[in-house]
Amino acid sequence: MIEIMNRFFRRGLYVSLFVAALACKEAPVIEQVDTYDSMVVTVDDAVIESRFSASIRGRQDIQIMPQVSGTISKVCVAEGDVVRSGQTLFVIDQVPYKAALQTAEANVKAAKTNVSIADITLKSKQELYNREVISEYELRMAENQLLAAEAQLLQAEAQRINASNSLSYTEVKAPANGVVGTIPFRQGALVGPTMATPLTTVSDNSEMYVYFSMNETQLLKLTRTHGSMDAALAAFPKPKLLLSDGSEYEHEGYVESVSGVIDSNTGTVSLRAVFPNPGRILLSGSTGNILLHYYEKDCIVIPCVATYEVQDKTFVYIPVEGKAKSRMVDVQRYDGVNYIVRSGLSVGDVIITEGVAMLRDGAPVQLRDNVATLNDNQQSEE
């Protein structure tokens, strides 16, 4: 009797397990669909910021070299002094040059005396020749002596001018307004025109030249937009200057010129901007960044977080029939947070703006506030 009951129990257990297995097999699998934020693509006005590395130079950086040799007898300025054109910077020992000038002036006086004597002699010879007292040969000799004396006078005059110039060069003067740079030579130092190191540098810092480079494509776009290079320069946005400490220079500049040669190594063109420097904050030889702001109307703007990159290409996800579909777009960053879309999206398209890095093509998505309806309708119509 017990054996029969065990058999019925085992059969009942098997039936129960079989029924449970069938029930589990037939139960539907529920796939979880995540909800994402999205946006409808529209157009808006944008301010595009472009940044370029820049080097700063004075309007004139003039190396001051001595034109005569000698020892420095006096240094008339200090480093950092503001000097005017013609102001004396250094004085080189003048004693030998004053002596040379005195010698040259004495030679000029002697040459003038010789000319006077030769002239008197010629007049006397001419009178004697007219009376047929002397021959024509003697007359011609007197004429030649006068010519030789006049030549010696011209030579003496030239030597006097050279000696006077050399003496004037002993006072080394500023060739232009500017600021005195480093002075490596002091009183007593021997200097000369063949030395490699200048006495100092005078920099005209009233206005500063700021050099930066644009690639060929950017420059061609500007030129084609405005029709010519001159028109592009006239319409160029006012540049701003970021200093090396990250602060913005208080004065605006303007782009003055564009180089006519493209650097074959970098494919860039050099541009020169001019900035006023009334407070002498800008120093020749320093560096910074040029900021240019372009105003663009009716452009498509999307947040950077709505994109992802694969091998230098940028993509977005659009919802199609409840699934994410990737689409490549051509973008330009303009404010560090958003992109301007140049191609790949149209007004009215819907893109996913949340969790893009974790999405995959074909992943089921659900958008908040039913934003995907417009895009789904567009896909259906296509």
C-alpha cells in the first residue's frame, strides 16, 4: 500500500514540474527600454570664436651697432628708458677722432693754399706765353699743376668729411622713438662695427605688431565670402588679444596685412594685427593668443554632448521607429559647449542628447515628451 502511494506521489510531482516548465517557456520576455532626452533641430544665430597662437613684436626693434671703434666713455641711458629719435645713448672715446678731424682740416687748408699758388703760377705763365717768353709746354705744365692741386683739395675735403662723420658717430644716437632694451656693454668696454652683439636695442612700443597664422582653407573662405583680399581685410572682425597669463588685453586691434606667401611646411599664411600700447603693457618678444569672433546667422547649433567621435569623424544618434540610428555630421566647435553643424542634419530632425556614449546602433530608445514623433513621421514619409 505504501509503495502504491509513493508511485502516485512521484507521478504527481513529475506532472507538476512539467507543467511549471511549460509555463516558464511560454512566459513573454520583457525587454527594458531606457528613456533619453532629445531635441528638435532648429536654426539660430551664433558667435563663432577662433583662437590663434600669436607672437608680439614692437613696431620697430632696432639693433644699435657702433659705426666706429673705441672704448665707451659714457652710457647715457638705462635699460627700460623711453628715448626720442636723435637722443644720445652712448659716447665712444672722441679724442682720436677729434685729432683726425683737426688733421683733415689742416690738410684742407694746405690743399687750398696749393691751389692758390698753382692758380697764380698759371696766370703768370699765361702772361709770359702771350709775350712768347716761354714755350707752350711750360704753360701746359702750369695748367696740369693747377688741376693736380685742385684734385688734392677735393681729396682733402673728402677726408675732412669722413673725419667729421667718424667724430659724429662717437655719439651713438637713437634712430627712432622707443624703449631701450638690455645694455650688455658698460663704460670702458671696447666696441666696434664688426662685433656680433649690439650695444642695445631700441623698440618702438607705441604700437605693437601681433603675428598669427591661418590655414589656407580659412583664408580662402574669407576671400571668397568678401570677393577679394582687400575687402576681406576691411571686413575682418576686430581681434582681441589674450596675454600669456590668460587675461584679455583691454585695447582692441585691427588686422593690417596678410602675407602673400603660404608656408609650404605648415600650409598657413601669416597675418599681422596692430594693437595700441599706451601703458607699455605689451613687450616685444612676448606671446599670446588672438581671438576672432564671427557672427553667423541661421545656423544649426547642437550641444557637444549630443555627439560622439569615431576615427576623427563625428556622429549623432537619431530615433527611427523606436531605435537609435547613428548619422555622421560635419561640425565646427565655436564656444566650447556647442557645435555648429555644417552638414548631416536638417531643421526638424530629432537627435538624442543624453547618454550618447553608451548607445549603439539599433538599441531601443524611448524619448521623453514624445519628441521622436516628428522624426518618425519624416522617416515614414521617406
